[in-house]
Amino acid sequence: MTTAASALKAPAAGSWSSRLMFVAAAAGSAVGLGNIWKFPYIVGENGGGAFVLVYLGCLALLGLPILIAEIMIGRRGGDRPSTAFLAAARAAGLSGRWRLVGALGATTSLLVLSFYAVITGWVLLYGFDYAALAIGQGSEVLDSEAHFSRLTGDARAQVFALLIVASAAFAFSARNAAGGVEAIMRWMGPAFAVLLFLLAAYTALAHPAPFDVVRYLLAPDFAALKPAAFGEAVGHAFFTLSIGLCGMVVYGAYLDSNASVPTLALAVATIDTIVSMLCAFIVFGVAFATGADPAQGPGLIFVILPRAFSAMPFGHVVGAAFFAAAFMAAFTSVIALAIIVSRAIEETFGATTRVASAITALATLSGGTVVIGSVSGAAPIRLFGAPLLDALDAITSSVLLPVSGILIAVFAARALAAEIRGLPFGRALLFCLRWVAPLALCGVAASRLL
């Protein structure tokens, strides 16, 4: 049985040059708009520190165990999602139907890519605007809400930005995953870290009482928690760690067999959490310093922060740096999503990596253009009564990711039980995968659907 399973594994071409590079690449996949855009606004909507505590609990009990499981599945089964699950299933004597979990992850990745690439394009356009302002070549943004409305109403500008994002993603995903991701992370990772720490330092210096921001993020006010806070925390734990999409399955395939998966996964989750907290500190510091309300939902970084930047010393430079960092974070996640979809196309149609990456880029452009048409009003589409972008976000985060997480947890608890049991805290990890994660995710999915 083991020999047959080994034959099923699609060998990953190449490997990470070091375990540190794996952590950097996996953190690059995990760190994205979820950290910079979504985390601050859902913290703001739920009163600060109380939500942070709930989120950290979900990260430890749900996110980290499933992250470990995904990496182990990839290391055992290869870098093609369905094949990886099939190989691990055959080795454990389980049904080959488990390969459908990989197909579900790849399908969800494609749906996420269709709108995530569009939002990444918005960040890119804002970066261009603030870069022009910083060098004195742009027009002052007097009304940030009207500016955002003009941007989302301009289909041509959005398609132009989407084309840049999709083309750049193709350039890196057309290589083997380890080589392509390492090529971008070697310079983008350090650049992002430097920008983030400079922005945090500026916020601390510009804010008259920076410790008020720290208290807001760390002091729990459970009365401010909304009923949906737990579901938001679970959904964000998945979204921010890039789990349930099979991205970590692909990245795990390039990891050497002697590496400690729990240690590396913990490093990835820690980096992701630090980035989230720093981003929240920056966003709330800017908001509080200018009297803005942080509980502004998705418009926080596209409407509220630009308004705040206009009222700050060197605001144009700060805005350019902020959106440059946001684009870097978003783009590394786009590459990870593109690689997942590309690997799925390879295994389904027998395409080469380059052809599969080209098909993925075209699919991103096609899906993203439809989303842009809906957002701009050129071809308004509603799905389940909601605007297309909102509907895709809700379907993926509220339904597909929880379902994928449940299946990955159940599968890993069965197929990798012996290996997991031998890990440090292996029994606790197995308990989380068998019981805590499935029950919690079922509760979240049910609460979102009812």
C-alpha cells in the first residue's frame, strides 16, 4: 500500500533553499490584505482587545493545527492538491475520494483570486496616487469617499490594475513554486518588514498618546463584542493563515523530511500575528490621532485612512509607504493563490507549469473583469441578493473555507494520526483536529447560514 501511494505522489520540482526561506514564503502567503485591511476593521467593529483575545484563541485551537496538517499532507503527498490528498489517503488505506478535498481547496482559491486580485489592484492604484502626491505631481485628495467612488466606478483603471497584478503573478507562478516564490520574497519580504516598522515608528511618534492605542488593542472590553465575533475570529484565522485553500499543501511539498513542521508552522503563525498587530497599531494610531472612527468596516483603509493621511505631517509620504506595504502583502498572497490554481490545472489536464500558469492568469483576468463590471456598475451582478464581490467573499469565507477546514482536520486526524501523535504535544494537536476544529467550524458555518 505504501509503495502504491508513493507512486501517486507528484514529486515537487526543487525545494526551499532553507527552512528560513520556507517560513518567509509561507508567511508571505499568509500575510496579506487580511492583516492590513480586514483585521483592523473587524477589531474596530468589536471593541479592540476582547476580539484580539478571541482571535488568538481561535488561531491556537483551530488555525495552527490545520496549518500543521496542511503542511504535513503536502510533504507526504506532493505539490498538486488532489494528488497530495489521494497519496496520503492511499497510504493510510482510506478512500480515494479524499482527493476531492484538494479540488475543493483549488476551486475556493480560484474564487478568492477573482476578487482578491481586484482589491489588490485598488491598493496598487492608491499607491500610484500617493506616490504622485509624494513627489508633488498629483492632486490632493479632498474627499476620500468621493475618490474611492470614482475609483470603483472607473472600470478601465481597475482592469488596467488587474492586468498588472495578473501578469506579474504569472511571471512568478510560471516557475516552480519554490523558485518563483523565493525570487519575490528575497527582496519583497525585507522591504515589507522595513516599511512596516518605519510606519509603526512614525505612528508612535506622531500620536500624542501611543499607549492609548496599545491599551485599545490589548485591554479586553467583552461588552463591545458582537454576537458574530466568534465566527469573524474563526473566519479571519483561516483567511489570514491562508488555510483551507491548500496553499500550505503546495508549500509543504518543498519542505525537507527532517524539518519540524510544528516549529515552522508556529513561526509562520507568530509572524502573521505580529504583522496583524502592527498593522492594527498603525491603522488605529492614524485613526485616533486624527479623530477618525476605527469601526468603519471595509472602507477603513480606502476612505478613513486617506482622510487621516491628509491631516498628518508628511501624510503623502506616509500614505505612499502604507499602500506600498499593503500591495506587497497582497501580491505575495495573489502569487500563492495563483500557484494553487495552477497546480490543480496541471494535475487535471496534464498541462505544463507555464501553460497552467497562463490559464490561471487568464482565469484571473476573466473573473476579475466580471467582478469589476459588477463593482463599477457597468454590468451589475447580484448573487444571493448581494453584490457579486460581497457574495463571493461571503461564500468563500463563510461556507467553503469552513467546510474545507472541517474536511482537512478530519482527514489529517485519520490519515496522519500516527505521525501527529509522535509530534510534541501531538495528542493535544490530534484532539484539536478530531474534535475542536470540526465542531467549532460546524458551529460557525451553521451560524453564518441561519
